Amino acid sequence: MSDILIVDDERDIRELISDILKDEGFTTRLAANSDDCMAEINAEPPALMILDIWLKDSRMDGIDILKTVKRDNPDVPIIIISGHGNIEIAVAAIKQGAYDFIEKPFNLDQLIVVITRAMETSRLRRENASLRRRDVTSSEMIGSSSAFRALKGQLDKVTKSNGRVMLTGQPGSGKEVAARYIHVNSNRASGPFVTVSSASIEPERVEEVLFGRETLERGVEKGLLEQAHGGVVYFDEVADMPLGTQSKILRVLTEQQFTRVGGTDKVRVDLRVISSTTRDLPAEITAGRFRQELYDRLNVVPIAVPPLEERREDIPELAAHFIEHFNKSQGLPIREIAEDAEALMQTMAWPGNIRQLRNVIERVLILGEGAGAIEARELPGQSEASAEEGRVVLSGALATLPLREARELFEREYLLTQINRFGGNISRTATFVGMERSALHRKLKSLGVVTSSKSGARVAHVEEEDA
């Protein structure tokens, strides 16, 4: 990409610069006034602009064009030229985002150096952005359970639209991964994905962080919303956003524009908004902590992300994925997962969901014993003391019950665990526990265990009268 737009009201200057740049291997386009300039930019943004400050017979001068281009096409570097240059104009241009400033009559060698440097900077920015987009590890959706397939089906339906999505679910269940999946599979995939961590931004700095600021000392500093222009802004834990900021965000969603802190100009943004929360937002609204109008704007397409408890079938696949990830990112060993470890992981409690599973895998690989298969005793909370010479250490509550009650309680909990492990699949559960399918059905009925559909998965639970 070596297309340069030259904007100057003097024909001789335009053509002189164009001829020089063509000799250097660049492609050029020419514009004599602001209307021609904006028409060229709207047709196709250039790789770089050379812009005269003073444009005769134009609706906009160079500074006005500079502001507009940096607002709508912030990655295009702009070199300002002027025959009336002074330090004030140079400072004003740099503050508005110009790459550099050159006075007429300019030294041609100097102009080539500045243009070459600006083009290289632009190329590096594009490459960095491309590399960031290529790093799709955090947007990979891993799993094959019915709950996972139901979630992915919902996400696939919203990828090609521009509708606002509200993701709900427990901490660590994968809401940000789902948001990034929507982004990389949408028509905005080439644009930025900017995360706004509502909980971690200090309340007194929220507007500065979101909208940016303008100061005499530092010029324009873009906020997160402006950085997300053309892409996706992801409001993580949106319920933690201060009420005052909520009203301003509501206005941005309505008008698609805002004013930087300390500034006067309106900044237009083209954004797709995805939000997430672990809280009950209707309850937050009732308590006066969240605005109903903002909820209505954000909750256009609500999608519930299931907890790991409802995706136990996916645990081996997720664990293998994390092992491969840590091998590539940290050089940790590639290890298989032994059957006892796999079974245990599928029956463990995961209050921290996928994030907790990832942390457990990383810990096991760091503290692991060589490159052999990961065994159950390596998992947190497990040790050889819990099972010695074929003996199982009973919990205090179970050890105090009569045999019949203890056996019934054990069978119920054991079968609940196994049936949930296999996503409510009776046939697979029966095969694993070593029972005929019909015998397992009778046993479940006698123990008061029933299965029901939840979040696309079959989940086993105890009937209330038997609980």
C-alpha cells in the first residue's frame, strides 16, 4: 500500500511533489480543494496524505481537514506543508494528530525522508494490527457438548449483524472469549477489539478513559471509544459502571458521537457494542444502580454463557487445548491426561469455571513430574493419603450414617456426578458405571434422580420431595 494523496491549491506544487514521488515508486492522487480531498478519501483512504494548511476557495482549511481525517481514519499519517508556517501552526497541527510539519519552500530531500519515515511507521502499525488480529487463541471456541453447541449456535447467528449483544454468566465461564468470537467472525474482524473493564477503571477517571481528553500540554489523547472506531467495544462487567457515566454512554449509543474531556469538537465513532455481566441486571435496576434505558439499549440480543458444570463433557478437550497453549506460550511439556485424572476433572467442582481449569492445568504442568501422563493425584486437593491400599477415606457425615442410608446417599451422589459428567447421556453413564441401561433407569428412579434440560444440556438433579 503506497498510495499518497497530495492536497494543495497550487497546481505546480501538486504536480512537482507527485512527479518526485512517482520517481520514488509511489502512487499518487491529487486534490486542489477540500471537496476534492474529501471525495478522494471517501472513495478510498490513502496510505499517507500531504496536506497544505491554506487552501483557497475551499470550505475547509488544512486544520479542518486534518481533524476530520484523524477522526474518521486515524491510521492515515498526514504531513502538513505551508508557505506561511510558524511555530503556532506547527504546534496546532501536531496536537491535532499530524505526523510532521514542513515549510514551503521545502527541501525535496527532506520531504522524501519525512514521507519514507511516515510510510514505514504506517506499515508497522498495519502489521501490528494484523498480528493482533491473527492471534485468535483468545477467540477460539472449544467444546462439543450440547450446551456448547447451543451457545455456539447463538453466537453464529449474531456474528454477521451489528446488533448489540449482552453476555451473561458466571465469572470465568468464557464471556470475553464469546465476545471475541463474535468479533473475529464478523465483518468488523479487521477493526479493533477494545475491552473496557468497567470494574477496574477509577470512577473519577471513567470519562477520561472512555472519551479521551484534550490539553494544551499533551494535545489530543484518544479514549477507548475512539480507539475502537470501526470495530468492537466490549464492556466487561457493565454493571460496575458508575451511574453518571451510564447516562453519557447512553447518549453515545444514541448519537454515535461524544466530546473529549477538555475539548469542544464532536468525535464521531462507528462501534459495535458487546457487554457482559455476572450480575442480575434487572435486580440492579430495581435497586437503582443501573439505568433501565441503558439496559434496554445493550440487551438487544441476550446470550447466556453456561458454566463449566453444564459442560463437563468438554473438560478433557479444554484441558488438552490449554496444555497445547502453555507448550507454545511458555514451553511447558506436552502431556497426555490419564483416565483417572480425566474422570476426576469431570467430577470436580469448578466454581471458577474455565478460568479455574486453565489455572489448574498451568499449575500441574509447572509442578509436574516429567513428561508422563497427568495422573489424578497431581490435581489440586488430591493426594495418596486419600486412597491407601484400596481404602477410601470417608467424610465425617457419611461415616456417621447407618449402612443403608450411607449406601443410598453414596449411590445418589455418585450417579448424579456421573450422569452430569456425561451431559445427561444415560447410555454413556450406564457403560461407565457398568450397568445395563434399563437397570440404571430403575436405580435412578428409586433414588429420586431425574434429568432435565438446562442451557442446552441434560442435567441430573434430585426431586424435591426426596432431597
